[in-house]
Amino acid sequence: MALAEHIENTRSRALQDALASATAGHWLRRAAFFEAARPRPGDFTGRATPEDLADRDRWLAARALACRRHAGLVPLADDAELVDAVLAEVA
């Protein structure tokens, strides 16, 4: 890959990431990942104590809540066409 092509791909990917993080769907998906990572009964816990698991659960729940709140603040709806249009504009 030529250097110019690599730079262009990196620039496009950075723009895609910036636009994605400005959508509610992005933050709702992040919240879902944090929720899915919360400890559940029956999970293998290794050497984690009940206190460790409770701390982890609180931390993950707080992150999920923060992401859901952030989703309500972002300016863009999920719009793949908008991302494509912006990329075409700057290309």
C-alpha cells in the first residue's frame, strides 16, 4: 500500500469513528456491552471475592448508565447515509 493511500484510509477511518461516536446508537451499543459484561450467577469467578464482584458490577452498571445518558445528548441519529455523504464530501 502506498503511503498516500494509507494516509487516506487512516483519515477516512478517523472521520468514520468521529461520526459514529456522535450517534445515539453507538452509545447504546456501548451500554449493551457494559451490561453484558456484568457478573451473573453461575459465571466462573476465579479468585474474585463477592466484594470484588459487587465492585465490578457497580462499575459496569455505572458505565452502562453513563453511555445511555450520553446517547440522549448526542446530536446525530444513526444514519449510514450521512456518514457516506460526509466521506464523499471530504474525499
